[in-house]
Amino acid sequence: MDLTSYAELAVLLVNRKHGLRSLEALRDLLSETGRTEAAARATRRDLDAICELREELTGVFESAAQGDAADVVERLNGLLVRHPVHPQISGHDGQSWHMHLTEGGRVADAVAVGSVMGLASVVTGLGPDRLGICQAPPCRNAYLDTSSNKSRRYCSERCASRANVAAYRARKRNA
């Protein structure tokens, strides 16, 4: 079972700091990630729980960016205890049988379980140093580094380009 898409949901949640202020914004996020059924069922209570989860996930990425693997694991273990995993076999949209995590219950529960389990999978499979915070000032977006050589430092090509141009200009100025 590939949990990377669940980990990517965690990244999207962390990066929507200011973009998840309404139920409509949450529904849009869920729809964008292919969770249309969850989007239709989302409530204000789910929004509040997901905003709280977002803060906790931000702490995981910040600890990883600081190189504190023990804190990353401690935070994820705490989240795994609070959001236990309930796998289910599912078949939908013409797909063959496959695994899902927590399809029942509240929308916030499914989002929490998926996000936390996805990050736990990345940390145990690739290492906590694969979670990070963009190094392009002033950006503070989270990212997953799934590259083969652990070289990612920016959340997007845009931030990488902006940082590289700024570094080039600084070198030119100093020359």
C-alpha cells in the first residue's frame, strides 16, 4: 500500500495555513485531492478538527527541518495514538479492490488518520530528513523529499528559482 498520497495530503494541510478558514475552503481542498465524498460530508466540526491537526502536523515538519528526528517520531507516535488506523478494503470508481484508511466516521478522522499514517510511512521508509520546510525566504511551506538523492530544499520550482536568482544576484553584488 503506497501511503505517499496520504503524506502529500499532510503537506497540503500544512501549506494551507491561511487558506482553510471556511468550510467551503475545506471542501475545495478535499475535492482537489479526489476526496469528493468526504467533501460533501464535511462539517464545521471537521474544519475545526482539521485546523487543529494542521498545527500539529506543522510541528512535525518544523522538527524535521531542524534535524530533530526523535521529536518527529515522538510527535507522530502521539498522533498515531490519538488517531488509530482502521484499514478497509474498498472498490470504487471502476478500480479494483484496494486499501483505504478510515473511510467511516467523521471526515476529520479520515483526514487525520491518512495524513499521520502517510507521514509515518515516509519517516519509517525514507527517514525523517525527507520532511522539510522550504528554505526560500520568506516561504515556510512544507514539502516531502521523495527524490533519490535527498536533495530537495524547496517546496516548489518557483521557490527554488527565486532562491537561486537571489543567490546569483548576491554573488554578483559581492564580486
